Amino acid sequence: MSTHAKRERLLLADLLEAAGPDAPTLCEGWSTRDLAAHVVVRERRADAAGGIVIKQLASRLQRVQAEFAAKPYEELIQLIRTGPPRFSPFNLKQVDEAANAVEFYVHTEDVRRAEPGWTPRELDPVFSDALWARLERTARVMGRKAPVGLVLRRPDGQTAVAHRGTPVVTATGEPAELLMFVFGRQEVADVELEGDKEAVAKLHETKQLGL
């Protein structure tokens, strides 16, 4: 049975291929070529991928990513489609789902929502619930630098605290939209913000959400 991660992987590869190597993305300063290189390096070069979260390795990550970005674009797309090397932990279904379902969803939307005229995707309820479960586990990590208190709320009333503090802003939306919001894509996230007007403005404009 196909997993969410596998489906999002193939969709991302298709979108990157259709967009071409020079299309914009929501990742500041990155074209679709840069985004494709990032996805490949993250899965295939563990020696460099640590630079995503470890500052001391950031320069190595940038160097390796630039090397991959210089490869033929079609090769990068094929590497994304075929997935990680045979003996990579990402080949384990549980690891792939835990590490990549959200990653590939967000990057798919980075390509989709960078184009004018995009419309929200309709996600199946099982995938939405999976995204919410991930949000519940990681909300405080993603929102730890928020300038105000932040509560995430689904339309059905379920909530998750992303940051404790005052004043408090409540972001209401579907799990996928809340996910985009806490990953720093506030401008394109379809969420409703409730709270002090100044606090809402600070939260909407901050660059501190996400990893």
C-alpha cells in the first residue's frame, strides 16, 4: 500500500518536472532547481544534511547542495522519484513516513503556491489527521521563537499549543494550512488569526516560525 510520503514524493517530482529548473518557490532565494537539490541532499548525503539544523555544518551543506544543483535537472528529478539509496534508513516505511510525509507536502506546496492562481488541495481525511498528529508532536518546536503566544486550532475545536506567552493569538484552519503557517509560510496559509491586533500583525510578519 502506498504511504502518504510516497504519494507526496511522486507529486513533488511531477511538479518540479513540469515547472522546470528556473521556476520560483516559496523558499526564499531558491528556484525549483535549488529545491530539488535540497531534497536529494537531505536523503542521500547524511554527511552534509546535518547542516540543516547544525550551524557548524551549514557551510558544508551549502557546498554539497551547490554541487548537486549543478547536475542536470532531469537527474535530480529522477533521484527524487527513485528515492534514497538501498541501505538508507529512509527506505524503511516507518522512517520514510515519519520523516518525509510532512517534508514532501510542504515542498510540494512551495512549488504550487509560488505560482499565481493556485488553489488549495483537497486532502483526504486520513492524511489530514496524520498531519494534525504531526503538528501536535512538533508544534512547540516549530513555534518556539514565535513573538507572541500561539495556539493552533482545527475547525472541529482540537487545539495544540505552539508557544506559551502573552498576548495569545489563535490560528484556526485545516491541519495542512496550520502546517504551512508554522513552517513560516504565513502569507499563503489559509488560516484565521484571532487575538490582539498588534500581536496578530507581529505573528503574521515574523520570520521566526519553523526550524
